[in-house]
Amino acid sequence: MEPIVSLKGKTALIFGVANDRSIAWGIAQELHNAGCKLGFSYAGEALGKRVAPLAESVGSDFVEQCDVADDAQIERVFNLWKEKYGSLDILIHAVAFADRNDLKNEYYGTSRAGFHLAMDISVFSLVAMAKCAAPLMQGRDGHILTLSYYGAEKVVKNYNIMGVAKAALEASVRYLAADFGPKGVRVNAISAGPIKTLAASGIGDFRSMLKHHEKTAPLQRNTSQEDVGKSALYLCSPLASGVTGEILHVDCGYNIMSSPAPDDKPEQV
Ligand code: NAD
Ligand code: 0WE
């Protein structure tokens, strides 16, 4: 099928594919189908074995390891990209991390080290990447996209420091959009509904969260990787030429509902 919009001749560098369930992989597939040339950066050595065949399946030969806690490693990836392609049109940031122990119990139990870790990996990494991307994107109608979650806006049990980090990430999107607007580069975030990925595995009660989401969301279903991928394609394309600094909810409408949803159907009169 012909893609709705073409990204032929464009390039995208994607951080955050861990496996074929990653949100970043859903985005990669949509960008690839639109004709975009892709490159990937992944975290640990173990993930390299998973990411390499995925990259190959979309005709990509740029797959580099990078711990986003390290400026030198981020710079290395962008330098390699510059040598290979010279410029960049699209940057996808789909990276987040907090200490597992900080994603349970009370928020006030967060340690200073845990707070710093979550903010560093989940927020500052976007700023560090934007700094490296700026010279490669100058004057190219480029786009920077990151991933957020409802816990940035409202208290979601156990999301804790990640909610605070996502709030800072969303504010960073606005400040970066102001910085990059004059360069012709747009900066946006997608606030995705809960999806069963590696980052969601081991989260206590994720299944009941998915059930609650399905029941409450106006579309009466959970959000898919493909839902997020298609909205990412829109934001990264000229279809969204007037959209920057925006947090787009791709959550089947969950965020508009008051909670908890009434259990019973309204009484018939
Ligand atoms: P995922 O586990 O597939 O992706 C998270 C990625 O972060 C992994 O690829 C991991 O390797 C990477 N990462 C963690 N620490 C890193 C480091 N130090 N250096 C480099 N990479 C590192 O899970 P996902 O759900 O696809 O997460 C992608 C993004 O989507 C995250 O920002 C997450 O907060 C966001 N998000 C997820 C959901 C959900 O329910 N799954 C909902 C909304 C937003
Ligand atoms: O952003 C996320 C996940 C972020 C995340 C997940 C982990 C699990 C493994 C960050 N760091 C870690 N560290 C680990 O060691 N989501 C939006 C998914 C998610 O995570 C939750 C959620 C939802 C939804 C945690 C608690 C409550 C809800």
C-alpha cells in the first residue's frame, strides 16, 4: 500500500529500540514504510544481538551502542552519523530509566541518587542529543520527537520519580521547541497510553492497569505500538508543519476521562 505521506530522501536516528515490542520499533517501522532511511542506537551489549536483525530488516546498516548517561558516547554516535550521512532530518528519543526500587512505595522515599539517575537518563539525555543534532539539522525542516506518559500530569500509583521526570521532559520539549524553531526544526512529544514493553515488564499490576485503560478509554481498547508509530509519522512529516512544542496524547482518549470510571451503565429512565 502506498504510504499516506512520503519521507523519501529523509534520514532518522532512533534511540530506544530494545526489541520488537519497543515503542521505538513501532515508530521505526512507520518511518521505514514512508521511505525514510534509518539508523539505530541501543543501550547494553545484550540488546545489540536483538537490535541488529531488526535494523537489517528495514535495510539499516547504522547500529551503534550508546549509554545515554555518557556525553562522550552520545557525541560518538552523532559524529559517526555525520561522517556517514552529513545531515539528519529526524531524531527519535524513546529512552527512560529509573531504579526499579523507586517505582514502588511512596515518592518521598526516592533517594538523591535515584532522583538524579531518572532525570539524567530520561530527561537530560534529550537535551544532550538535541545539542549534537542541532548542527546536523540546521535549516532542514527537521523534527525531534520524544515519548512521555500521563504520569507527568496526574499521579499514577508507583510511577513516582518517572512522573516527575516526564513532567521535566515535557517542559524540555517546550524550551527546545523555542530554541529550535528559528532553525526550522520542530520538537514534540507523544504521551502514549500504557503498552506492554520491556520497560513495562515487572511493573506490579501492569495487567490490571491495561484492563482499567481498556475499560475507561473512549475507544474502549489499549494503545498499540502502531497507534504511536502512525502519530509519530504524522508529527515527523510535513503534515505537522505548524506543530511544535506539543504533547500529543496517543492513548485512545484515556486522559480526557475522569477516574475512576463509573462501573455501572447509567440507569434507564
Ligand atoms: P523499551 O524498554 O522497549 O524502551 C526503553 C529503552 O530505553 C530501551 O531500549 C533501553 O535500552 C533504553 N535505555 C534505558 N537506559 C538507557 C541508557 N542508559 N542508555 C541508552 N538507552 C537506555 O520500553 P518502551 O515502553 O518502548 O519505552 C520507550 C519510551 O516510551 C520511554 O521513554 C517510556 O517512558 C515511554 N513510554 C512508555 C509507555 C509504556 O507503557 N510502555 C507509555 C508511555 C511512554
Ligand atoms: O515510562 C514507563 C516505564 C519507565 C521505566 C520502567 C522501568 C522498569 C525496569 C523506567 N525505569 C525502569 N526501570 C527498571 O528497572 N512507562 C510509561 C511504563 C510504566 O511504568 C510504570 C507504569 C507505567 C505505565 C511504573 C509504575 C506505574 C505505571
